[in-house]
Amino acid sequence: MSTYVFSDVHGHRATLERVLMRVSPAEGDRILCLGDMIDRGPDPIGVLRLVHALPGAEALIGNHEDLMLDYLRSQGDPLAAMNWSINGGAVTLDGLETLDEDEYEDLLNWVRTRPRSAHVRVGERLYLLAHAGVCLSVPEPAAWDDAGADAYLAAQSDEDLTWIREEFWGAERGLLGDDGTGPVVVAGHTPTPYLERMARELDRPAFGDDGLARMVRVGAERDRWDIDSGAAGGAGFGQVLVLRLDDGEEFYEPVREGE
């Protein structure tokens, strides 16, 4: 059984479909989407449908799902509408309005019930998963077992798990101890090229030889992994990444024009 993670597809359904076909997850594999399925790209509803129906898949809420739910809870409040609109929500709203009542309720109820964090253990390594990252000032547990990981994530605020940026990526250290024990935090939310002026140390340039954004590992301990490979930026800038945690293999699919 393998464990895969991806994040920040931002409505690029066709791109996600291609990379999943290449990965070809097996029955029993675990697939985790770290949020921001919607907005900006041309087919956010298609991404929701795909992830919702994907065998073995779990999804977290990202800040764009947060913006959508805030708008829908507000019953059209102008401020919530503006916040969502300026973040690319118009294409998602248009898509929602084409759904019949049953599918509309099914998709939205699924999104509403998504958690904001998760943890997985792959081999000897513990991974904490959140859309944006974690607040590193939250006290660490006495032990990084499953109960300790649950307690640490439960102590985080929804705001930090979904929206944190500079305070997490720019911190001097993450959660990995001097003895090499402790968790790696895997997150998206911040397209990796932004980290070149935000984070203290990256394991490699955020743009690959093909000129497209790619994942980076942050900090001297390489214990914060940003997997937002810039799909929101569209063709010529970003791609969708599916990362296999078992061996670190990176599967990329560039966003093409018109998708």
C-alpha cells in the first residue's frame, strides 16, 4: 500500500486526471488532497467530483473551500462575496449554479465535513498534513505517537491550518528534533516560488529546468514540504504534483493552455 498527497489543483480537472492516470493508484492505496480543489481554473466542479469519487481518497479543507463556505453561509453577504470573488470564486459559483439540487447538496455536504488536518505514518516517519501549515509555537506533545499527533493538531486553530504562511515557512526551525525524530509537515497553500523570498533555506530552486514550479523542502532539517506547484498560475507557470510519501517520488503534470 502506498500513500500519495497532492494539493492546490485549483479547478484544473484535466491536469489532475492525467497525473492520476500516470500514477495509477492501486486498490488499498491512500490518497490525500490538502485542499484548494476549487477556484481560478476552468473546472472546479469537475475537480470536486473527481476527488469525491476517487477510491481511497481523503480531502482537507483549503482556504478557497473556506471562502466558498463562508459565502454560502452568509447567504450572499457582500463582503463574503467580494472576498471569494477576488480570489477566483466566480467560476466555482457559476459551476455550482448548474448542478441539480441532489448533486449540489451532496458535494457541499461533503466539503463541509472535510477536516482541516490529518496525520499519516509511512515507514518510520510521521507526517502532519494541513492545507497551509501549522503554528509552530503550539507546544509539542511529550511523544510523537498517534495520540500526540492528534493532540498537537487539535490544538491548532482553523485559521492557522488553513491560512498560515510566513510564520510557518519563514520560521528558523520546524518540528524535527536534533536526533532526527519528530514529524515532517506537508502543506500547500503557498506556491513554492514565493518561498524563495520567504523561507530561510530551500533544498533546491522552486522552478525546475522546464521553467515550471515544483515542490521544495524547507529548513536545514528539510522538515517542511511545500507541494503547491503553482497550478493556480496556469499554463507556463504551474503544474499539478502527486507526491508518493513512501519513496519521495514526484509525479508532475503541467497545466496546458485552456485547461
